[in-house]
Amino acid sequence: MQNFLGKNRPLVIAHRGASKHAPEHTLSAYQLAVVDQADGFECDLRLSKDLVPVCFHDGAMTRTSNGFGRLGNKTITELEELDFGSWFGPNPKSDENWTRLLTAEKLFEFVSNLKSSIMLVETKHFSESGSKLEAKAIEALNKYHLINSDPNTPRAALMSFSIPALIRARRLSKNLYTVLLIGQKIPGIKQISKLAQVNAWGIGLEVIRNNPEVVEEARSNGYQVFVWTVDEKADLDLCLRYKVDVIISNDPGQIRSWIVGS
């Protein structure tokens, strides 16, 4: 069975980079994912106070930086003065890519030079900048030619738990591949997906463990299946059993190794 990019196995996507082995959302983590032969990369996007899209997961800054407060209340200049990697552990090569904030533009430029890689972008909400995040994300993706006209061979996808965000994204770009993220069973999911005109469902691993029928529901309604976050062999085996299209992992090298050996 071939997936939507023509491979005979699920795509393996590096979740925030190879984030088991390097600080999440740093260029070092994404460079390591290339070494690990990941098929693509995932990042979370937020906007700085002055509306620069940056790669960062949490609303608050304390977990993965030496900053305080909410990221959306800091300008890009203020953010670039902070350390985003030392929380993870020693910097093995004294490399600034281990500690520097990664902007969407810098990551997308990096990905654009990897001709067969796919970029998954999750827009994070709530956002201090309101509804501007999707527009800024799409602007940056277009700048590096990561949105193409064929939904069967996407270079990028925009993902969100937010239905309004997905509707905004579709209005802004008819060619953008979009993914509805599902962290729990959602009543009326088929109607919601049709309204938002999404291409795929991004299903949390716990949902598949407890409600595996959701995979067939996705397929019967014409949606690709992305699964997050898969790091253990037993969970990979579950994904392979249900023939999912995309596996998102903190440890893409290990997941690829297990797939090759299966």
C-alpha cells in the first residue's frame, strides 16, 4: 500500500525536530532530524509581539528558555537575546543553533533546500495577536515556495485544533494542505471537517489506542491519517497495523530504524 506521497511505508516526521536528542524547535534539532533521515519536520508557530512567526510550543516561556512571561508579549529583538537550548543540556559543539530562537522564515528556508522534505506547521491558539497567525504562517510558506497546487504531493501542511484557524487558512490559500488535530473524540467531526475543508485528520495516539475505529472513519471519509506522538515500539506497531499515512515522533531515527526492520 502506498501513502499519499507514494511511499510504501508511513512518512516519519520529526516532532519539533529530533527533540529527544536536541532542544526542541532549535535549528540543531532539525539538522539532527536530517541526519536521522526524517521525511519531514513539524513545528509549532506563535507570533512575537511585533508579529514575527517563531517556532515555539508553550504560551509561557519558562519551560524551554531562560525567559519569563508569555512569548507573545515579547518583541523579536527581546526574544533573540534569550537562550532556548541550555535547559535541555550541555551544548556539545558550542553551536549557537543549539540555543538561538528559530524563526519560521529560517526554518522554512532550511526546509526549502531539502527537496523531498515536508513541513508540518501547527498554529498555536490562544494567540495574543488574534487571527493574524495563519496569515503570517502562509506568507512565510509562500516566500519559500512550500505551498504547491497538488494536494497529493504537498511540501507543507498547516495543522490546528482550532476550527476557525483552519477556516481562515483555507480562505487565505485554496492550495494549502490542512490537517484537523484531534486530541479526543469529537461529536460531528465529519461535518466539522467538511466545513473547514481539511485534507487530513491528525489523531492523537491516545485516541487511536482507545477508539481505533477513528482511523477507518477518517479513511471512509477521504482523509489521510497523521498520528502524534509516537516514540515507543508498541505504539509504532499499532500505527503500522492500521496503515496510517504519517507518524510524528520525537525520535525519528529510532522510528525509521524500527520500520526498516519490520
